[in-house]
Amino acid sequence: MINGRTRLHVVENGTMTGQRYIDEVLLPHVRLFRGAVGDKFVFMDDNATCHRTLAVQDCLDSEGIQRLVWPARSPDLNPIENVWDTLGRQVAGRNYHPTNNPHPCTHRGMG
């Protein structure tokens, strides 16, 4: 957790659901960071549907993870929204065959 960031998690084969978010992100990564930081740890996510399920909130509560409360559409507080907008414009209209390169949009747009 050296700088507070994790590696990019690419969702393979399907949609990120609340349960997948718990299994693939919260429990293996966020829980460990919370343990390393201690009681002052505050978790920042966004208002994606999979982040706002009752199961996710129950998981955060049971792990003692405090969620940062902030406006959903505030670019000053949520700089990733600017990144997604820029990335979306860079990859708009491109067609990639998914078996040639599993993550072409991410690598070409962000690289």
C-alpha cells in the first residue's frame, strides 16, 4: 500500500457485480490495506452500481471499513472521472477483436 494505490483490476468475462467486487477487490485488497493503515483508514470509491449494493455495504461494515462520503459528479474530488472521459474519447470508434489483445483500450488509451 506504499502510495495508497493498487494495480489496475481488469474485469474478465462478464460484468462487475456487487459480489464480484467483494470477492475480487474488497476482501483481497481493501481489507489488507485497512489492516495496514489502521483506524484512520478511509476508503474512497465511486457510485458505480456494483459499489453500492447492500452486500458491499454489509461487507464494509463487517470489516470496519469507513467509506468516504462525497459527491458523485465532482471532478475536483473525483479526478478519475476526468481520466475516464479522456480515455473514452481516445478509444471511441475503435474496433478491437478481443482475442487479439485482451486489454487494448486500456493499454493504448492510458499508455
